[in-house]
Amino acid sequence: MRCVIARYPFELTRHGVLDSMAGVKPGTVTGDSVTIGRRRYPVMQVGEVVTRQDRRDFTGGEVTRTMARLGFTCHARPEAAPTPDAGARSPLQAASEALGSPGLHDA
């Protein structure tokens, strides 16, 4: 399939992407990702390996669209874990308040 990534034309195939990514250890997924084989890779890592270009030269959207057109499963950015409220007490703070320990109320 012919595609354009970072203004450069590429002729990519599903099999070619599988071969290129074979033996590549997946990076930490913090943004969009794509499943290739049994592994989930960050789209920017896939773009870098497949195109042999620097990650700054293309966008994740370009790679995501290309991988989806080749039949790979693409995933949106993972949901962030909920953060505790700034005013919420930790279990240690709640226990120290219940026991009346001095000095831990402001921790």
C-alpha cells in the first residue's frame, strides 16, 4: 500500500511491517499505540522503525492512519489513573488523626 508519512512516500505492506517489528522490544505506551503481532507498541516507535525517520519528522496520526489501513488494531491514549484529591487524607493521616498522634496531621 502506498502511503505518505512526513511528506515522503512509502510502499508498506502488512507483512513488511510485521518483519520490521520482529525482535523489536516495545517501548512504554503513554500515548496512542498499535498492536503488531502479540505486542502493543507506541505508534511513534512503529513509525520510527518502519520509516527509518526521526520521531520528530512525523505525527502519531500519520502512523495510526497507515497502520489502521494495513489492518492493525490501533488504540487511543490510555486513560490516566485517577489522582487523589489534594484535600483528601491518606490512610496514614486518617489513622494518625484517629489515634491523636501529634505532628502527622500536616503531612
